[in-house]
Amino acid sequence: MRLVFAGTPEVALPSLRALLDSGRHEVAAVVTRPDAPAGRGRHLVRSPVGALADEHGIEVLTPRKAADPDFLDRLRAIAPDCCPVVAYGALLPQKALDIPPHGWVNLHFSVLPAWRGAAPVQAALRAGDEITGASTFRIVKELDAGPVFGVVTENVRADDTAGTLLDRLAEAGAGLLVSTIDGIEDGTLRAQEQPPDGASYAPKVTTDDAKVDFSVPALAVDRHVRAVTPDPGAWAEFRGERIKLGPVTRVGADSLKPGEVHVERKRVLVGTATAPVALGDVQAPGKKRMAATDWARGARVEPGERLT
């Protein structure tokens, strides 16, 4: 089939590569978010999807909004049969959805109808889900509510962060997306409506959302930190300054008040509502990320001091 692929970040690259390598489908163009300033010089940088398309000599479309008339006209001129989507990052108007005969097929990183929305992997980790996955579905006006073509599942590991879990889902999902496009072309695959019950939602996680609350049980602290690693990154305040925190480890039943920091020779403990957690990496303002024990020595943490 003739395809226009829509996506923006690195997580979309396995799917784009899989479609390019399939030998069966033609990726006529990609749609991605406009070039954005990055780095110290704030120079405009192409998105990862746009950069990969450039490498393959594929036309790159970067509309400010998917409703722009010029973009819609160009999409009609390209005349795709189907538009696969992975983490594009913008809403698609009905006028765009109506252009390809086989619609826009989204790869979403959850087992729908669970965790519709922008941050399904983070939500699954925070909720303590033991199994998650990826789904392909036809995009409709309602958020992530379209009929589902296929699903793959993935076990959630005890040490998974949002980054590691998303990497695995991106690879597994790429195969699912290619097989979905194959099945649509063959006429052997029919989308099934999502069940009316069981939908849950995962809104975008902001930097403010990533703050660690040590007044909750250790299990919740552990899940929260892993859910926001690496993006937007867990943090807490120490002496009025924000410090970034890597994944923590739940430890024994030492008695510490929530947020209280206890420094030992080989570990740094912080109290929660239940048992303490041992800090992993810590990054203080203006410093490189370092082991918690190195941070504690440099900060000269005093008994009774707390992370808030």
C-alpha cells in the first residue's frame, strides 16, 4: 500500500524502519512535528522521524496544525491508501482522517481500552500493572476509542522504568503495525469495536506531576519514580533546591519519618509512609548525576534533614 507515516519522537523509529524494510509498502511521505529549538544554541532541529525520512529521501511534511489547508491539499495529492501513526503528537481533524481510504491506523502503547491518552506506559507503571502491551486501532474523533485491529502484550518487569518498557513496546509494536497494514491490504483483518466498559485514561505527565511524595507507602514511591524515568524525571526538594532522583530500591523496616534522610556508608535511605527506600542516582542543581552516597557526602547531609 501507499503510506504516509505520522510520528515524531524516537519511539516511532522502529515502526518507520519496519515499514521501510517490509518490501511490501511504499512510504511516500512522513508527517512530523515542526523543527524545534534544541541544545545550548537553541538551533532548530529536525524530529527523529523527520531525520530518518531525510536519510531515505522521503518527503517530510511539518504542518503547524494538521488542519492547515496547504497540508491537507498536499496529503490529497500524495493520495495515501493508509496513514500509520506512532506518537505524532497532534490532533488530527476529520478532514485529514477522511483522506486515506483505509484511514489512519495508530499504534498505541497499551492494551485498549485501558490507558487511553498521552502517557499510557507511565500510567501502567504507576498503577502497578503486571501486563501491558500495544494496540493498533483506527483513529476516530473520540480519544483512542477507535476499533482495534490487533494487540501484543508485554510483561512488566519489577525494575522497569517508563523508558525501558517503552523501548520494548516500540520494538514489539513495530511488528504489530506492519502485520496490521499487511492484513488491511489483504482484506484479512477486520477491526473490532472496543468494549464499552473498562476504559481508563492516562493524561500527559508534567514536571509538576513528577515530584515525589514521600508521605505515601514505599511501593507507591518506587512505582512513581520508575513511571517518570527518564521523562519528565522524578524530583524532590532538599534545602529549598530541586534535586533529580533516579529509581529507588525498597529496603527493610528501618523507622524513618516520611522524607527523612539517613546516610549510611553504602546507601542513602529516605523514609516513606511505610519502609524506607534507598536512593539510586541523584542530580543536584548544576551538578552531574551521581550515586546517592556521593551526593550525600558532598552535601554533608545532617541527621534529621528531609526531602520534601
